[in-house]
Amino acid sequence: MISKPAFLQGNYNFKGEGLDKAVDLYKASYTVPNAMTAKLVYCRIGQTSDDLINITLLRDGEVMRLFPLGMKNSMHFPLAIQEELPAGTTLSLQLTAPKGAEGSLFVDLGFMEERPDIAA
């Protein structure tokens, strides 16, 4: 089995549209490569606004996990998702924030990709 790390990292400026209106973070996505599986092994997210915001992790467009963040806060979510993600699975992020809330979001997601059919 061959294993290697992969990351989804970035800084994203945002302006809230309301807690009931999710905004896609279009550049914040990760797709498991062909012939591989992956696990999300850690998740670090921080934000600079004066409001509570929520980050939603989507798996192929469906809600997988919610990450609420308090004002001017950061969180480390160890072992965020335990299930194995098959090849072709796409993870993406959405943000909800109170209308008019502005800030920056900092994302650091760590994955372990594995190819089980090849010996190391």
C-alpha cells in the first residue's frame, strides 16, 4: 500500500449573506484521485469576523459535517472524518455568516491518500 499526504489550504475573504444562505467557496475543494482512497485526518479553520460563522463540509454536494466558529476564533478538529473516501469523491466547503458580516477564513485540511493495490 502506498500512502501520501494531500492538503486543501487557503485564505478566503467573505461577506455573509445570512445564516440561512450558504456561500460556496469555489476554490476550496478536493477530489480523491483515481485508484486512490483518502481520509480526512485533520481540519484547522480560523476566521476574523466579529460574528459566529459556520463552515459546511460537503461530500459530492451533500452535507457531511458542520464546523461552527466563534468570533475571531480558530479551531483544530482532529480526526474530523473517520470514513474512507473512494476515488472520485469531491469534498467542498460552504460558508454561512450573518448578513453583512465580513472577514477572512483560513482553511487547512489534511488528507491521507492511499493506493491499496500497490506494495510500498
